[in-house]
Amino acid sequence: MTTTTMSLHRFESGLLLLPPRTADRARRMRAAATRAQACPTCAAARTSLDLCFIAARYNDPAWVETALAEAEHHVDSGRHHPRCPQSPERPPARPAPRAGHHGSLAEWARRPGPTVAATDASCKNRRCGLGYVVSDGRWGMHGCVSGPGEPAGPGNVLVSELKAVALLLDRLEDDGPLTLLVDSLAALRLLRRWRSGDVEPMPKGYAPHDRRSGGPALVRLAESVAARPRLGLHHVKGHAGHPLNETADSLASIARRRLTTAFDATTRAEELVRAFLADWHDHAAHHSPAA
């Protein structure tokens, strides 16, 4: 029987076979089932969870209870890998949101329809700007300088694209349905792997070791994406006139330029967000979110 991580679909399908209270007990082991690749304790728990789901499929409640109790024993009493996302010793506190300028336009907060967001990055040398915008009026931007544990050149652009996603998800405290638009295919491929539960891959040249409290930004992002099963990921062509992508791109550019030039970045950003969101909502009824 395999002990590789389960796909989110397989795990959620297994939960549907269980009675509600039993499913709640199994649901708390989601990280062990779908993400904890490097943890031998969680590998043992996955084997028991797999037996639990099989027993449920064959309507054997006694074996369901036995296998689930065994999985709980491994998760609660076993020795976890230091970076295991299921570890009971793992601090549950959410890292503090990244710095930057963040705002919200109240006129879009109560508009009906799905929540759609776009992120983008703007890089020059090792100075980078990150930007995001959400269809409900929230927006943000942040300027930063790449650290020594991050690649240069195209690798730096990819890391920055992913950091822009992190900037967004840090500000969205709920895990409700969200469609995310990105114009980097390389970033999209990594995000989709992380969402499937495979959180180990990182951009080439990115050093996934602790550089400050809370751990490396992209390691935290990978775990956040894996924990959002209702996150939709779509590609949008950059610089092609898509209102949300153009907004995120403009915010990223403002944030990067603000690192070296003093100007009223917040007012400029808010004007752009207001104009682009008006365009987005004006056309949303006639275009798909990823159009």
C-alpha cells in the first residue's frame, strides 16, 4: 500500500465515505495525508487513513474506527519531521503580514459575483515591486530588495512573482473560493504543484532555509496554497489589456520605483485601482474571469 501523499481529491473523496463526526476526526489530519512528504510519522498515519477509507468503502465500521484511531495515534504521539506541517509542536500562529501599502475601495466590497484576484511583480536588478488587486476592491503593493538566498536574473523574477502571490494570500484571512490570475507560466506550474500537496519543489537557486522568523517566504507560501483547496489558478497573458492584470502590474511598478524615488505612491495606486476595477466590473458580465 502506498504511503506517498494523497491528492486533495482522494482525501476529500475518502471523507465523504465517513459519518460526519468520524469525518471531522479524519479532516484534522489533512496535512498529514496531503502534504507531509518528508515525515515518516505522517507516512504511517497515511497508511492507516488509507485503510480507514477502504473500510468505509466496504461498509466495515469496526475497521474504520480501528484504522482511524491508529492514524490519530501516529499524528498525536509520533515524532514528526522538524518541518512537518502536521506536527503538534508546530506553532499555529500565522506569520505577520508582509509590509507595504494596502487599501480597499468600499464601492466594490458588496458587488455580487465570484472573487477574482491578480498578482504581478516588477524587477530591475535586485529591486522588486509586488502588486495585487482583488475584484472586491482590496489591493496592495510592496517594494523589496532580493536577499542573498535568492537567485538573480530570470530566477529572481520567478521568486518575485510568487512573493506577489504571498503578499495577496497574507491579507486574505479566509480560505473561501478565490480565482487567482497570474501571467507567469513558471509561477503557475509551481503553484499548481503546491496546491496538489507537493510542497517540496522550489524555484532553482532559491535556498529554502530559515532567513528570519517565520521561515522562508516561499516555504510558507507553498503550505498556504496547499491548504486552500478552493483556490483556482489561471493564466492570463501579460500586457494584453486585462484590467486586473494591468492593475497588479502597475502596482508592482509603482512599488519598485518607490524604492528609489519619492512620490505619493498611495494616491497614485488608489487612482489606478479605482479606474481599472471600474473597467473590470463594467465588462465582468460579458467575460470569463480568466479572459
